[in-house]
Amino acid sequence: MSVGTAPDRHRSTGVRVLVAAAVLVAACGGAAASPTPAPSPLPQAELKYRVMDAGGRIEFCDRDFYPVARDDERDLARAKIGAIRADAATYAAITARVGTDELAVYREWKALEALVLTPSTARTWSFDYRAGGASPKQSGTRVAGTVDLFGSVTVTKRTDAGPLLCPICLARGTRIATPSGEVAVEDLRVGDVVWTPDERGARVAAPLVAVGSTPVPPEHEVVRITLDDGRSVVASPGHPTADGRRVGDLRAGDALDGARVVAAERVPYDGGATFDVLPAGPSGAYWANGVLLGSTLRDGR
């Protein structure tokens, strides 16, 4: 029986090692697994949603109402929806959150437009925006931080931002009904007593628990509402009626405080500021130039 030389034995051992390695690879599933694909960068709209998921919903003064009154919001949505749909990535991000209703999509688009992402590095964007409180009366939060291209958010700062102040209040000189007679809204102070509806709608006296004023730019416009019984009131288009509508949404023929609107006119306003009050009680409503209105200072507005 012949005995192989040392080199032959080494070659034989090497072959056996290679065969064993091949068997091991086969037993483990064949060829080595492919590397995991790198994640793809997210579109801007989705990055903004990730920021709001982490930092809170953005709160802002809607440009359809401030500082200049514009057309009916649903009409504006219909006019804009084509352009929003044309941005396929943004439209997909929005509809994944709120569905396809045009007004809902339009409102989401406005919120995303209000949230600005600023490039800070090749892979990250910075943000600094106002997140809303539990209600418009309560303080919001200033949120700052960064988000990377793949949606990872780092919040670096949260500070109190105070209440959101948009010009959505009454014109200077509007007369508020009080037990002592009508008083200009800008002259009222916390603790002053005004008339307000109680739970049954009866007129009762109650002290003011909040007053506010908001500077407005020279181009601000307001709505003059005239009723068929002769009453008239002037307010910013976003001001609420007692039943929760917006003054800017009222049209001729609409019912308001027991009468019918005969005119809803957009007019320039040079009063420098708008004003509002909040009486104690369940409704938070008051009579302005004899017309029952809601308050922008009320929780849950």
C-alpha cells in the first residue's frame, strides 16, 4: 500500500476542508444572504408629519382668514385640489392620514405648508414651530429640533409660547351689552359685568373672565353683517357665532340670532387692533351691537 507524500496529504486535507465548507453553506441555505437594502429618504410631507407626531400638531393663523379675509374655504379647496393632487407624494401622505375629502385634504395641505423645514446638514432638516395647546385659549408650545431624511426626529427644545393670537375678534368701537348700558369692547376689563345667555338661553349678568386684543396689519379686512331687522356688527371673518359658525362663512339668507342676514360685506379695517371678551358662564357668548356672538377666548373654540 502506497503512502502519499506530505504535499499530497496537505492537498487532500485542503479539499476536505473546502468540501466541508461547501456542505455547511448549503445547509445554511445556499449562497450568502444579500445585504439589507438601505432605506429610502421620505418625501417632505411625510417628514413634516413625523415632526408633528413627535412634537405636536402645528397651530397657526390660517391664511384664508388672516390677515385678509378670502373666499369660502370649500371653494378655495376646490380651486386648489388639482395642484395638490399633482404633487403625488404630498397627496399620498395627506390622504393616508385624512382620506380624500377635498376640504380635509386642503386643510392638511395648509398645515403642512405652515410647517417649515430648513436644511441643516446633508442628511437633516431643522424645525422650529408652534404646537397647539389643549384649546386655543391655552398656551401653545414652541418646539424645535431636527428630522433626518428617513424620518427620525430629535426634539431639542420645548418652551411655552402663550396663547395663539390671530386677528379674529371684533372691530374697535363695537358696543357690548351690559346691565349698565352698551360699552365699547376696547374699554371693558376683567371683572366688568356683561349680559350672557345661561343654559336655557335666558339673558343673565356675568363678569368677564378674560379680555383680549390683537394687533392687525393695515391690509386686514373684516366682515360687516347686516340683519333684516336692522342690526349690524363688524368682526374678523374667523370670529365665531354663538352656534359655532364663522362670521366669514355667513351669506345672505342665513339665519343669525333670530333674524336673517341680508348682507355680508368684506370691508377694509384700519382700527389697528381687534378685541374680544369672555363672560363667565356655560356659553361664553355676549351681545355685540345687539347680535349674539361667541368668544374666541373660550375653551374648545
